[in-house]
Amino acid sequence: MKKLGKFVSSHPFVSLITILLLTVFLGYFMKNLRVETRMEAGLPAHYPEVRAYNRMKELFPSRDLIFIGIESDSIFSLQTLQKIWDLSDTLEALRGVKKVISFATISKIKGTEEGFEVIPLMDDRPASSEECYRVAKLVDHDPMYEGMLVGKSGKSTAILVVLKDGISQDEVLGIYRKIKKIVDPYRGPEKFYISGKPVVEAMIAGHVTGDIRKLFPISILVAMVVLFFSFRSLRGVFLPVLTVILASVWVMGLQGLLGIPLSLETSLLPMLLVAIGTAYGIHLIHQFNEEILAGKSRKEAVYNVYVKRGNAVIIAGLTTVAGFISLVTSQIKTIRTFGLMNGIGVFIVLFISILMVPAFLAILKTPEVEKGKSPESESLKKLGVFTVRFNGYIVAISVFIMVVGALGIPRIRSESNEIKNFPKDSPIRIADEWINREFVGTTPLNVIFEAEKPGAFKDPENLRLVDEFENFVKTLPDVGGVMSLTDMIKRLNQGLFADNPEYYRIPDSRDLVSQEIFLYSMSGDPSDFDALVNQDYDVLNVTIFIKTSSTGRLKKIVSAIESYSDRKFSGTGIRVTVTGLSRLFILMDQLVVRGQIASVISAFILVLIITSLVLRSFKAGVLSIIPLFVVVILNFGIMGFAGISLTHATAIVASIAIGIGIDYAVHYINRYRIFYPEIEKAPETIEKTTSTVGKAIIYNALSVTLGFLVLTLSVFTGIKRLGLLVAITMVLSAIGALVILPAVMSILKPSFRR
């Protein structure tokens, strides 16, 4: 620190020019930034669940679709059917759309005396009530349409826009916006609802960039207000803010350079750097002002900033880096990337602060610092006296708080539900919930049946086994419907026997099954089978539609399916694999819980090692994490009692709290170590430490707290909760450093060498 202090105080322009050149270089690569919020992109590829999902996507064509729900007093009225025809025709022409499924495009399997024929529901745009009546008669009581194109109430229908394979989220978002523009003129009296998995993911991606554009300026403004009240000077506002702006450019440029996409988590990085990074400037400028107040020259003051406060700032920065880096233990790639990039970001803002802030102070005009004791210092001295006098009570209350917090931990529930990231009144969530009520559901679960012999799923015995499985699945809670080959075969069999309901069943012979499939391929669209079975008829895909994305309910459904499959398909030569998005939701949920435990433990260990090494005292390291331990337990208790779920957003709160919250304790212990050799009495040292370093800790905590409260303005529910929880932990961490830590130290009476 002494060597760096001498260099910067003597050659400030070298530091400033170096930082400018690096900013220009890294800023250039910000143009390469892209957004990726698909859930499967965040999961590790080596997990069996992910491998099964990827294999399913290879075997069967994409069924990613945008769901347009239509609510009408009469879905078979001339006006409504004309709108469906016009919309279907327009939507089919959109770039990126594979096909459109609706009353206007779908066909009907109709029994005849000779067998069955496949006829379109609508030959042309309906022009009379008679044509509408014909469509209604064709649809009536046909199980192929119920739940998919005809809603539960009978007053709703749907247009399903099937997307082409491999389109990007930007393209999906563009298609969604075009669909909204196309649909808007058709609203009234019909109501339209637009949702679907690709839409939800694309909306998240769109809001990610929107959040950055909205929240980053607000976080800068909040930081400037806090800094003004802290220093009441232009340099006190300008230098810390410039530091975090440059650091944000460096980090986002680095992401662009390395090709690391923005996710929901990493999009928080600029706002987090503002909330965290200004603290380093606050401490450095406070020390500089103290040196000027003591009569030092600018050069001497800058040098003493490094000597007296440099180590504490570096420890604070490195422990924050450790808190974020602890997240690399997570198996979820987006959380791991978030931890790594934020760790790098904090290191960058620390680097820029240490080089740039003192360099500017060395060349700017010497500030006028008011002499005399501030009212804050007098109040803080009284706080120091209080913590010494009532140390036993404070420790006892802290233990009680920990016990209460621990009681709330078992109440925490994990949840990986993308749609719940949107507010209840958002159009996308309203649409999703309405579609789940009216139709089969928007959350797919796929069950893959693999036989040992080609053609196995033309065998009636195997088809009946699958059909029995489907009948069982339909009895499970939250299951809205099933799409499978067996349903198609049963409908073909019924059509072959003049639509007699008694023949809605699996045929008795393999030859008849083959004949029905052949007849359909001759008069219908053979590609209708592509999503149901492979060409060799030895791999079958059953899609189960679920009316909820709650991982708690999904776990029960998957558990019931796996238990049934183990009993019924054992020894049949058919292997059953449960996959699909629902299965990935459950995996994400499990990895969030495991990652939370691992990251908290590793964060505490890393912080303890860093503080012990840099402070050259294991005792100091242990003391620094005591108040933090209380805060983390209380944080989890608050989540449990408040019913805040553990998600991939809230799972990073504890690591952030450990990494940032440790700063306050480090600054306190560092100042205590400076004063103790002079005073040599723990109580008096505590009083002086609290009265001097307390103000910087309070302003630091205030800056970080308000910075994280800015996140409550986010579109996303998870980010709002993250911001609120971190803000609470920052307040509690500051209280821990100024109340709990001094109380413990006054009991233990530690002595530290310089």
C-alpha cells in the first residue's frame, strides 16, 4: 500500500490515462451483448434430465407455440369465425411461423359408410350462419378438439401459432409484437389473450434490457443524492459515480468480448456495481478529508489514504468478490455466471477506485473541510458507550434473534416458476392464468416410451398399455389433458366404423392399426404424426399438459407418473422417461436448493480466510463474521415467515449479504486495530472506533441499501424481492457492525498488533 500510495500521489495522471484507455477498449465490445433467458440454457448439459430433454427435441419437431385465446359469447358465430379465418390467414404468413392451428386450418376425421375421410372444418371464409352451424356440428363432442381448440366453458377457442425450429428470442419477441398489432383491430366484443412458453421467455428477455435502461439511471441518481448528503461537495458526488459508471462499461464490455449473454441475473450487474462500488469511494474520500482536516498537504493526504484506509477498502472489496465468487459452486449456469461476472465487476470497481479516486484527489484543488465535531460523531460515541455498558443484553438478544430466524428456515419453499416473475396484473400473466383455466394448460410434461423392436407401437397390446397410462395421468390433479398417438388411433378407429362411439378404442389387430394410419396418411397430413411417434414406431411421445408451473405440484405429478411406470412397464421391454419443460423446472428447483447451501458455506469460508490473511489475525476474521452469521440466519427466517420462495433470484441474497455485509465489520475492526495500541483499553477503544468509523459505515450502508431498493422498481417479482431482502440485510449488517460486534468485542477484549 505504501508503494502504491507513493506512486499515485506522485504520478496521478499515469493512473487516469491507463483507466481511460482500458475504458475505450472494453467499451467497444458492448456492441456484442445479447440476451438469453431460456431456462434450459441455464442448466448443466451433463444432467440426465437435460440429456433426456435434448434427445426429445432431436427426435420430435419443435412444438414451441404462441397461444392466442379468444373469449366470445358464441365462438361459432359468423363474426367470430370470420375473425378466426382472417387472423389465421395473416398469422400463417409471418416470418418464423411454421403453421397455424385453428378452426380455419384444422381437419376433421369423419366416419363414412366406406370408412373415414379427413375434411377441413372450414373450406373458405364463412359467409353465412349455415356454414357456421356446419363447423359447430363437426366440432361438437369431438375429443380431438376439447381442451385444445374448445375451452372448458364452451365460450372460448384458440389459435395456436407453431414456431419454426431454432428461432432466437429476439425473433420470438418480434413475432409476439406483430401478433399483438395484428390482433388489436379484432378486439371487441371478443377478448383476446396471448401467452405461451416462448412468449414468456421472450418477454423476460425484452424486460431485461428495459430494466437496465430504466433502473441504471435511477440507481445513479440515488447514489448521487446519498453522496451529496455524505460530502456536500461536487467531488464527493462525481468521483464515486464516475467509478461505477466506468466499471459498468468495463464489465459489460468484457461480457461482449467473451460472448457471455445477459441473463435475468447478470442484467442486475450495473445496478449492483452502483450500489456496491460507491462505498469504496466514500471511505477513501472520508479518509482524505480527515487528513486535510489534520493539516496534511494533498500529496501527504493521498499517501495516508492508502496507508490508513487502503487495506480496509481492499479487504472490503475482496470479501465482496468472495461472496459473489462463492456462487460458482451452483450447478445453475446463469447463477454461476452471475457470481463470476459480479465478482469480476466488484474487483474492477475496486481497482478503479483505488487508482482513480486518489489520483483525482491529488490533482484537484484542496477542499475546505469544516473543523469541529459533527453531531453524528457525538451520537455515535454514545452508541459506543451503550454497546459496552449493555454488552451482555445485546449478545443475548442476538442469540434470541438467531433462534427465531432459525425457526423460520423450515418454512422456506423453493419455486422455479417463470410466469410468477411477472406481476399479477401484467397482461402476460393474466393471459397465462386464463388459458390455464380454459384449456389443457401451458406447461408441458413429456413422457417418452422406447421399445426394443421397430413397429412396437403399432402393436395393440403396447398401445393399450400406453392408453391405460394416459387414463391414469388424467386423474392426477392439475393435469389438463394429454396429446398422444393412442388418442389419434382411437379417433381413427371410431371414424372407420361410421363414428360409432363404441369404437373409440384401440383396435384389436396390428393390421387394422397399420391400415388406419395408412388411410389417414393418404387423405390427411402425414406430418400430424411427427410430434407423436418416430418413423420406426418404436419411440412414442406423450405430451401431458399441466395447468400450473408450481414446482411443488409438478414434483407430485412426476413422482406419481414414475411410480406408476415402474409398476406397469416393468418387464414389458418398454423404457419410460419423464422429460419436458416441467421436468426441467423440477431440476432447476433442486439445483437452487443445493446451490444455496453450498454457496453460503463457501462464502463464509472464503470471507473468513480473506479477512484473517489480510488482517493477519484469525481472531479478527472470526470476529468479522459473527454479526454476519446473525444477519444471514435472520434473512432466511424472514423469507420463511414472509412466505418468500427460494428462487434462482432470491437464492443469491445470502451470498450478496455475506460479501457486502462483511465490509462494515472489516472497517470497524481495522479502525479498532489502529486505535488499540494507543488507548490499550477495549471499552475506550470501542467508543472511539464507533464515533469515528461509524459515520462512514452508516453512509456506506445507506448508499448500498438505497441502491438495492432501486431493484424494487423492476418489472420482475423475483428481482423486487431480491432488492428488498438485500436492502434489509444491509441495514441489519450495519447494525451488526455497530452494535453486535462492539458488544462481543467488549466482552472478549481483543488486542491487535499494528
